[in-house]
Amino acid sequence: MQFTEEHEQFRKTVRGVVERVIAPHVDEWEEAGTFPAHEVFGALGDAGLLGLEYDPAYGGQGADHSYTAVLGEELGRIDCGGVPMAISVQTDMATPALHRFGSHELKERYLTPAIRGEQVASIAVTEPDAGSDVAGLRTRAVRDGDEWVVNGTKLYITNGTQADWLCLLVRTTDEGGARGMSQLVFPTDTPGFSVSRKLDKMGNRSSDTAELSFVDARVPVANTIGQVGKGFQQQMAQFQNERMIASYLAVGSTSFALERTEAYLRQRRAFGAPLLANQSVQFRLAELRSEVELLRQFNYACAEAYVRGEDITRMASIAKLTAGRLARKVADACMQFHGGVGYMEETWVSRYYRDARLLSIGGGADEVMLRILARMDGLDTGL
Ligand SMILES: Cc1cc2nc3c(=O)[nH]c(=O)nc-3n(C[C@H](O)[C@H](O)[C@H](O)COP(=O)(O)OP(=O)(O)OC[C@H]3O[C@@H](n4cnc5c(N)ncnc54)[C@H](O)[C@@H]3O)c2cc1C
């Protein structure tokens, strides 16, 4: 990936916005178990950060995907996992399908305010009985004239208590499996919709996560994103954006964690010398940095392939799998090198350790990535 002076300038802009709008409040938001999404997204929208690749006709920047890689790496350096995750839901998980497949009217009504940061979006796929197996979802939309009547439950929905609209995946026919699903823009002020629970999580605490309920909730058929019946396929394409941004965030967060750990090891002394004087410590840091660098370069190759318009399912799955596993390794090493103080709530390490764990579960668990890869490599034949 060829980065230019413009990319470096953009990196500085993102870092500046993060330092001004987000960094001073992270501890307070972690404590509160939520963050003011409208306020924060408004500021990010003003800085032009919420629609990098989107059509300028809807307020986007019309940039290529390389800028998303830079954005992800910089957001990954925020001192928590929750806020970057919430932002990337808005930019790369809940809106790509609307931009790619939505009608002009739908984009004007929902994409433009999301890019401005005036409306908060969620991606609503997971259900109590359908997580890894998306084809098993049961939330149903039955057509009644010009409206869909939606019934069901969605679980673990990021931004769920604050969202103005959901990119909602529902079943619209009885075909079963991956067939007969559709994506809808679902406004959360629709009668019959409610947030049934705000969930209490081990990590990513500043991000709100919710269980959502739909009881005879009516939305116009015109709110269908793209083609009726093609929702599963459209969501699979949208998942590629989700997996790429997750991997960019991981490069940012693991790099920052290793930088901070190095600084600690330089000043913490044991047995008459800084901890960093131990060759075993140097080697472990060097090894982990090498792995982060491999992931960074692989991400860039994936981003380039995406810019060229290639199918990046295989590369994005490899990146997401590697990112999840590497984040766990780095978090464990940082905790170990900090000793007792790392285990205390007062340091960044314990929060990072908890937050890093999510990456191997959310957005498709490690095993789901392996399932995709095994299938693509033809390993599942003949069983
Ligand atoms: C904090 C958080 C935020 C989230 N945000 C969102 C969101 O905004 N929108 C949304 O739609 N969803 C969201 N999710 C849901 C997330 O995508 C799911 O949790 C994830 O896809 C796994 O589904 P599940 O929890 O139902 O686990 P299950 O499907 O029950 O799987 C449990 C475990 O089984 C293993 N497994 C699964 N399949 C296989 C297999 N084929 N072979 C071997 N092992 C396997 C995996 O290790 C997996 O972790 C979020 C989850 C969390 C925790």
C-alpha cells in the first residue's frame, strides 16, 4: 500500500480529534458503562471521519479504502476497546450495505445523517439462538401491503440503547437457511420496538450493548436495503468490511500496548537492572512486534485487493482470525510483564486485557473464520 503525505496528514488529524474529543473522557465513560454517542459522533462527523469511502453526494469523503486502514489503526490507539468498536459499527459495520445497495431516498434519509454523526446506527444480526450460525436467525418480517411487520429478538447489539436506526437482518420468506432474508433500515422510534435489556459486560464497558425486542413493529417496505431475499448475501459482503476494520483496530491497539509496555519495562527495575535488560523480555517484545508488523502488512495487502475490487473474503477472514489471536497474545504478555500492577484496575493493562478478548468472539468467532477458510480451501469435502 502506497501511503502519501496526505495519509500522514490524515493520521495526524484523526489523532488530534481523538485526543480532543475522546481521550479526556474515556475513564468516565468506562465507569458509566456507556458514552454519549450522538455528541461524539457529531464531532467525528464534523471532522469528516464517518463516511471516508462514501459518495460525496451523501456527505462522504469519496476517499479510497486505504484511509479506512489509517482510521482503524488510529482508533485502535484509544485507551479502551468500547469507543473504537462503537465508532466502527457506525462507519464499517452498519452502513456499508446501505451505501452499496440502498435506494437514493433511503440513503438521503439515513446514510447522510449517519455520516454527519446526527444519527447513530447499529448492526442487528445476532439473536439468542443464532450467533455464529447467521442462517439460523428467526426474527421475521411479514409483508402487509406496503409495510413489513417485524417480530423477534436481537442480542448483543452494539450502540443498541442509543441507536436511531438499525441495519436489521430478518427472515422475509419461509425458505429457511440462508435464503429468504432481507436487510431493513429499522428506525428505533417505531412502535413495537423496545430495548429489553442493557447488557453488563466483562470488557468494552464504555460501549453500550443491548437486547432488542420487536413486537408487530411496522416499517415501510421501501426501507428494504437492496433486494428482497438477498439480505444474507448482502450481510456477508458487509461482514468483510467489519472484519477488515477489526483487524486495522487490532494493529493500532496491539502496537500501542507494546509501546506502553516497553516504556514500563525501561523504568521498572528488578535484580539491579531495568526489566528490559533481560534478553528473554527483549526477545518476547521483538517477537510480538514482528507479528504485529506481519498483520499490518497483510492488512495493507487486503486493503489493496479491496481497492482493486477483488473478493477479499479469504484475506479478511485470515486477517480477522490472526488479529483476534494476536490481540490475546499481546494482552497476556503485557499483563505478565507488568506483574501485580497490571492486575490492578488503576492501570490501563487490566482494561486492555479484558477488552482484547472480544476480538476472537465478535464479528465472527475464530472458529467461524476457520470454517470459512476450510470451506474455501476445499477441506470440508468428502465428510
Ligand atoms: C460485546 C459484543 C458486541 C457485539 N456486537 C454485536 C452487534 O453490534 N451486532 C450483532 O449482530 N452482533 C453483535 N455481537 C454478537 C457476536 O457477533 C456473536 O457473539 C458472535 O458472532 C458469536 O455468536 P454467539 O455469541 O451466539 O456464539 P455461538 O454461536 O453460540 O458460539 C459459541 C462459540 O462456539 C464456537 N463455535 C461456533 N461455531 C463453531 C464451529 N463451526 N466449530 C467449532 N466451534 C464453533 C466459537 O468459539 C464460539 O465463540 C456482539 C457480541 C459481543 C460479545
